[in-house]
Amino acid sequence: MATNLHIIHRQNIGLDLRLRRGEHEVQNEVAHMLRHEVLPRLESLFDTLVKDGQILRIDKLEVDLGDFTTDRYQKEFPERVVEEVKSQLEQHVQAAFEVDTRERQFLSGAQSMAEALRHFLATGALPWWIPMEKGRNFEATVVEALKKEPAAFRRQLAPLVENRQAVRRLSRQFSDTAIEAMIATFSPTLARPVQWLENILSETARSPAVLTELEARHPVIVREAVLRQVLRSLGREVGLKTVLKEIVKEAILDIPSPHRAALLPELARKIEKQGAKEITPVLVLEALLQYIRQWPVAHEGGAEKTEQKKDQKQTIGQTKEPKPSSAPETGPAAGAEEEKKPAETKRPEAALSEQEALFIGNAGLVLLAPYLELFFEELELQSSGQFRNEAVQERAVHLLQYLATGAEQPPEYELPLNKLLCGLPLDHPIEKHLGLEEKEKAEARQLLEAVIRNWPPLSGTSVEGLQQAFLQRDGKLYFDEYADNWILKVEPKTEDILLDRLPWGFGVVKLPWMAHLLQVEWR
């Protein structure tokens, strides 16, 4: 029995009909033949052409089936499809051993997973060719593949070093254990020293010299700084001294300048006391201590004045649009502002056209739209149609998934619709390890019970029944640039007849904090 998994992203069939019969009748016949005759044969064909553990990825395969006579097309259509596909696939398989191009790639499972990780870190979504079945753990799969072929992951992740969103997503979506395994695999000589320094910086962040509101997020900044330096070491040789200095630099710049004066001596004292000569060479420690002690002279004088001059220039020319910069977003202002303001939804990219749509498993969340504004207000996440800050927006994203599935700490690739309904950009990195409060879960259950009460046909249905029948529904999400709005196409099921008796509409969803409306196509 075949155990290989074969994925066809999209199937498009073009028919030029010269028949007297209705086109819908022919369309239904072809769809039936495709599902019940063609696909089973293709599955067997794929099994014979590709061995276990091998992956052949083809971006596009187009076949011309020629002409059919009316009386023979039902017999010949399946045969010709299989014959033409087989002929082209054999050429692709042969070419996969000879050349590696974008159109045809012969990969191992680990190489494919490395590409999937890069795609996920850059976008927050999984590529179509990596389906994550229920119960399969993406993090565990990545770590397992990393052990098999670390070189593949090095090649894929090295270009992400300057992508702050990707580094932040790696920090927020993977556990400490997984990240430590990555660091140990990528940079064995850096693993223990950077872990030692990360611990010291986190301890120092809990010093009375640090503002309370910075305590919680400072370890996150440190972790991102560590990951950035580890990724930088993948592309070129970087000395330990440079790595540790850069980590310290990012950590210090995150602290508002009035508090650095008290923090720097504390940091130097901890490093000197916990020198750990067996982990970090003495000369590196001395250079690091010197760097910290000279910080006030090297940075607080010159660098601060430079920033003031830049601010003055920007004020004078404030009517000009600022140019994008690839420089790190360091400094207290960037971090503090991020905590205060909710994220602004950017204009969706053309990559989210219907051809590159995102496939989701919680499309039924749109049925809850009329309840969400009050729900978030009751939990004090929003008021007057705006979320209090970015942190509560992320919390709202988690709450929506709890409403749909009853699960906590979902992976980010399951949450594109949640982000959209909460006014977040689809590529915004989400903190995975976020625990919901009992009050929040109780409010969520009350919301679902209210939906059941107000939807007469569901009388007597359990919360779990509502979730499974309607909320956990597959769908396709994309942005229509011509209409300037989102489109959600929901997979129909027989129970959808009950939607006729739903007391509220769901065809168009536009919550106050959403930049673009969402048009729902269901049934």
C-alpha cells in the first residue's frame, strides 16, 4: 500500500465545447472523471516515479489532450490525461538528476523542510507543498530535519539575517529548547557563550535600574539579538568577540538612555563575577568588559548628539516622505512606541492574489463577526473601535482561535484570518507561547453559547458541535486588488442549509479596526 504523499496545488481544465449538450453537464462529468478515475491513476503513477523519501517539486505542468469525439471522450479523457502526465513527468524526473532549477527540484525531506522554514519565517505562512496534518508538530519536524541536513538549513536561513520580521518570528514561534538546538547545530562554538551572555543580560534586565514595563520585553530583545548574530554567522565567519559585542549593543540600546547609566555598571559587574572562563576565553571577556565600560564615552556622547541632529533635520523637512532604511530598529523610542500603539494594517501585497491564496481551516469565524466588537470590549482589549495596543491585538488573535477550536498556543500559520479580523498585517509575527486567562476562556464560551441560543436550528447543539460543524471550516483567503477588498471562499457542506435561518448576515465583514472589508462567499 502506497504511503507517499502527493500534492497537487491547483488543477485547471480548459474545455472548448462544440456540443449541443449543456456546458454544466459536461463540466460535472469531467469533474467526476477527474476525481474518481484520473486522480487514483495519477497517485499510482507518482508512486512508481518517485522513491520513498524523495521529493520532486514542479511549479507547473501543462498538457494538451487534443480533440475528442462526443461518443468517446468519457473513455479517452482519463487515459490521455494519465499518458500525457506520465510522459512529462518522466522528463522532469530525468532532468531532476541533471539540473537544479526553480521549475524542477529533486529534494530530500530535510531540504524541503528547510525551504518551508525559510518561507514561514519570512511570511508567517507555510508554502502549499508542506501540509501540516492535525497532530503533526511543525517545530518537532523542523528540529528532526535540522539534525539530518544542517547544511540545507544554513543555506536557507543565512539570507534572513537582515529580515527583522523573520528573526522576531523565529524567537516568538519556537520554544527555547528548539532555538537552543538550532544554535548548537549552526554554531557549536557560539552556543554556550551566547547562552551565558543571554542569561546575564536577562538577569540584568530584572535589576531595579530597569523600568518595570521593559522587564517583560527585554529578554525578547536579547533573544532576537542572539538569533540575529547566529544567523549572521551562517553567511560569513564572525568572531566570538564581535558576536558578543553586537548582542550587548542591541540589548543596551533597548534601554532608554536615562537608565543606561545605572544599568551598565551592573552589567559589567555580573559579567566580571560570572566570567565563566571555561565557556568564554579570558581575552574575549576582557574585551567585552572594556566595550561596556567605554560605552558612555563612545555612544552616549557622540551617538546621542548624532541622533539629536538627525531628529532636527527630520523636523525641518517633515513634509518629505522618509526613505526606507535597512538599519536595525534600535533605540528606546522604537520599542516603547511598539508597546503603546496597535499595529497598522499594511496594504496587502499582490502575492495574495487568488492564484497565491492562503488556505485556512477556521473560515467559519466570520459567523462570529457581529459579536466580536463587544467581546473584545468586555475583555478590555479595545474601546471606541480601536485596540489598546499591539500586545492585546495579538491576544485577540489567540482568542479567536480558542473560539474556533478550543485550543491554545496555535502555530502562526493557522492564524491568517484571525490577524485579518483583528486588524493585524498578515506577516505580523505572533507570540505563540501566550496563555489565556480563565476569565477570557469563560467569556469565549459564553459567546459561543449565545450564538447557539440565537440560531434556532442549533438549539441543543454543544459548543463543540458548533465549532466542528461551522467554525472549523476550510476556506481560501486572498486579496482582490480590483475590488480593493479581501475575499474568503468557504468550502460548502450539507449542513450549510441551516445558514438560511441564521438571524444575521455574514456576506460582508468590516470591523472598526479593519483597513479593508472582507467579502465572504459561502454556498
